[in-house]
Amino acid sequence: MELQGNAVLIRPDKALERTDKGILIPIAKKDKTSTGVVVAVGPECETVRPRMKVTFNRKGASVQTIEGEDFLLTNEMPSKIFYME
């Protein structure tokens, strides 16, 4: 897959079903996973690179299913992607 512009393809981390203390996470909260690993970037991306662990805003991201796996497609904007060390 070749991305255009400042597009970013992210493999979201799997949402936890229980917290470390064993508390069940409601489905509505579980679907709000907002961390993942960058899989691919468009040629105009300046700060995000493949294999970076990121926290991102899911609002405006679209789900893309590739070979049976769900990815999120968004763009590189300061208000959407936050970088993790």
C-alpha cells in the first residue's frame, strides 16, 4: 500500500478487556483504543516514522481492513498524533 500526502497508517493496540486489577472495561470504552504502532506513512510526513509507538486521536480516522487485520488511517497533524518515547 502506498500512502499519499501526510497520511499515516496505524496498527491500533488491542483494547484490554480487564484492567490490571481485574475490573471489566465496558465495550464503549474498549473501542476507544488510542495507542498503536505506525505501519506506513505518506511522503509528506515530517515527524512520524514507521515502527513508532504513538498515541492518537481516533476522531476522523477511518478503519481500513488489510488482509483481515484492522488498521486506522489518519493524517499527521499535531492535534491528532502524539508521540510516545
